[in-house]
Amino acid sequence: MTEEAIKKFLYETCGYGRIEDFVRGNKDADTSLRKFLDGTILGTFGTRASPAMDYKTDGQGAAWRRRSISVPHIFSASELEEQIERGKNYLNNLYGEDILRPEIQERDFFLSNFTVFVGYTGSRVRDTMKKIHEGEFPEADYQFEIRGRFRGHVKDEDFYLFTEGSTSRSGGKLILASFNLSEEVVKYLNGISARYHHLMRGRESQSPQ
């Protein structure tokens, strides 16, 4: 798999490119951020932080009061243990299975979130994953099953996209993306995330509680 395909996934499908447009002021004032992110994975994220902290400053306490969409920090595989200790227990033990840790350790970087696909049914998540597979990574292995809960992945040696969760619209759902990518690109994407959260923290601190 080429690095360009992974970059395109992160910029376009995940929505980091749209977030970059937002922090640069390229959003109409009468368009909500949620609407601006429509069609991206970030646009399906919840606003409340879970114990799975998404960026490095979340541990200072602001995460639990956040009202804006989270844009995940991309971590190196060497930071996995630290992230588990900070609350991302599902990366270590997902309902008694150690299935995510090996996938992360086989690649250089990862991002994850536990409040994704808000309002989606399991069938809608399946349709989203199938579209990603067929449109972006057709050579990768694709699996998806719904048995009470749903679980699915798109996988090859350089890229692993995993999702699992409740089939109900209101139930919790998680996402993990693990991939090989140049450090330069990851640093740039994390810069987008950092600028976004800095901007939103400033706005939220000025708004009524």
C-alpha cells in the first residue's frame, strides 16, 4: 500500500484536511462545524471525552468538560503503554481479547477514539467500512460481522482500520487506525490537531458554562 493512500484516508476520509480548513478560517460563519465535517469520520465523533484521551493535554482535566468534537492526536506505537495507562484500556483488553495491541505494534503509528459513529446503526457502520475498503483500499483484507454487536476491519501490512461496537444508534462504538507513515506527515497532522484544540479551548473558555 502506498503512503499516498494512507495520507488520503487521513486527510479526506478521516477529515484532518477539513479541520485544517477550519483552523485557517475557511468555513462559512453560518455553517456549523458538524455540518462542515459532514461525510468524514471526524464528523461522526461525539463531543464528550471518554476515558480514552485523544490528545496530550486532555489529561489536564479539560477533556471532561469539552463540548467540541475531538480530533485525535496520532501516537507512535512506542507510546501504546502510556496510552493504556491513561485510560485506553480497550487497546490492551477488548472484552477479554488482546487483538488490538499486536496490530498497533506491527505498525509505526496509531490513533483511536471511543465515541465514534454517534447515531449510527451497525448496518450504517458496515456500509461506511465497505465504502472505505472498496474505494480506497481494495487490495486489503476486509471483514465485517454483526452478531449482537458489530466488529470489522480493513487490513494490510501498512494499514489497519478496526471498529467495534453496539448496533444501536445510542450505543458506544470505537475506532482504531494503525499505519505506517512518514514522521514528517504525522507531525504535520498532529500540528493540525493541536491548533484545532487550542482554538476550541479558547472559544469554550469564553462561552457561558
